[in-house]
Amino acid sequence: MFETTSPGGDQGPRARRRGETSVLGRMALGDEYEDLVRPLFMRVRWARLGALRCVCRRFRDIINSERFMRLRSKGGWAEEVIFSTGATAAGDTERPTSMQALVEGRWRILAALPAQLGLHAVAECGGELLITGSNSSAGVFDPTVHIYSAATNSWRRNGAVHAAFSSCRSCAVIEQTKMMCIGTGLNTGDDFVVESATFEPSTNTWTLLPRMPRCVFASACTSVDDARFFVAGGIIAGATTVDILQVYDSTTNAWSIKSPIPLALSFGGPVVAKGKFYVVGGRDGACQPLRSLFAFDLANETWEQGPDIPDQGPSGRCAVGLRGEDEILVLGLAGGRHATFDLHAQTWSLLDATDVLSQRTFATSLPHFSRK
């Protein structure tokens, strides 16, 4: 029933396992073991490396080594990179050209924006950032589509916004390869219209979409999956702030209205995480900053209110993105500070102002993507 070890004979299963273990043990004493596990560790997200450091001393030494850091920095595997573009101080009319990225917990300055851009829309598509709909330094609408390549840290121009737009303030990726934009159309009398369209970078083509049921601007807008684009809150004609939630579905090429936000607001920061659409901060009907956090459950289509942002809250329109898989990062709080919201613990943590963004209390956008 059981295999036994006999002199000069074959070893049993337990003995063979002991032999294999001893081989691994001998490998652990040399470079072979490090060469084996280092590529595996490089595929682990930065936020998870702390747990690996606690497994054993050897793991800690490998992760803390200069060689590992150098190779990881060069490869950039599995990193969440968060970009902040065109941030400016509150009340400052200057349109800076700075661009920063939050990589491995540190801010890094990247290639400067190709022009001084005012309020603009930013989306990530295929590992590149698309910026469109900004105002020039003279306050004139600039229809140019600027594209940033993370691989080369460089900018290029790719056509212009559809002629139907007179501004473009929100965009996000839809159907994986297209950028969906909404923005103010050409004015007609005292009224205004809001146009929506998709842009495909590979063919440099625009396609106009049906207009929203309610024309709003200053909304919290983002795509929640490959087919749906959410537009939450905003301001309608007559400077009235609304609580409406409008959803575009590319499978039907039609808009619908869902359950309204619990509070009418504008300039909210949108982000999607763990099956929920979040709206962070913004301004109320009296144009006063909000510290609120609202979450729309995509499965049962209901709203819930989370804990308020601590401290003084946003100083204006805040920039929101994901840091890793479990935290929402918010830029643009009063005093140049930032905050994170833990999606598991449902708690906020304040962060000190960074060196790069210490004077940045207004950020226009904060997309993110994973480098593979």
C-alpha cells in the first residue's frame, strides 16, 4: 500500500517530495531563485507588495533591492497610473501647461501640455490620453484633439472636434475604442443645446448622437461599462441646478432617465468602482462647494449616500479617480490637499499636499489606466 525506500531502489512519494524541497532550498541560496520569482513579483500591483514583504526575509530583500526597483520602473507592469492635467490655483486665470502622473505613490512631472489649456475633457483610450474641447489662453474655444502617448511621453494632434460643438467639457471611452463627448452646441437665441458625439482615433472620425432629454452642462459624466454613458446632475437653461440622471446606451443608440440623485448638484466628480457609479463633491444650487458622496448601484439602480469628505471639502470642481482597486482618490480639496476613500472600510483619509500639486486647488480631470 505504501511505497518504501530500499537501498539502491526507487524512493517513495514522501522521500521524493523531501528531495524536491531540498532542491528548492538549495535554489533559495543562489541567484536562480531570485531570477524565478522576480518576474512574478513585478506583475504584482505596487499596493500589494507590502503583503509580500511580510512573507519572509528573502521576499523582502528581493522587493527592496535596487535591481528589482530598476527593472520594475523600466517595465511598468501592472501599475495604476493616474494623470492630472491643467490643474490651477483657485481664482487663478493662468492656464498652466503642467501635467503630472501619480505612479507608485509618487507624483512625476511628464511632458508639458502642447498649449495652455483651460477647462477641457480628458479620456483614456488604448493606453493614450485624449484631450479635447479646451479654451485657448485668449478664452477662445480650441477644437483641436490632443493625444498623449504614455509609451513615448509625447503629444500629437489628431484632427478637431465636430463642428457642431462650441465647447466640450466631458468625455469618456465607450465601446472600448471610441471617445464619447458631450458639450455645448452652437447657441440659438437665448437657449443652448448640448450635443453628444463619438470620436474614433484610429480613423479620426466623428459621429453625432441623439441629444439628451434635458440639455445640461457642468454634469458628472463618465462611461460605466462598454455601452453606457452616465450624465448626472448639472445646470440647465436659467442657471438652475438639477438632480437628473441621464444614461446613453450605445446598443440602442438612445437616452433614458434613471433615478435622480438625492441632491441637485453640478461639477461633481464621477468615478466607477465595484459595481457603483460615484459622484464626489461638486456644487449645490447656490454654487456652494459640497462635501457629499453619492453612489448609484448599477445592479438595482438605487442611490445611497456615503460619508462626507472630511475637512473643508472640495474648493470647486474636484478631480476623481481610482488608486488601485480599493480606493477613490480625490484631488482639489481646499488648501491644495487630497483625500482617499476606502471602498471596503467606507472611510476617508486626508493626504498632505504634494510637492507637485501643493498650489493646485482645482483640477479638471483625472483618468487612469493600467500599464501592462
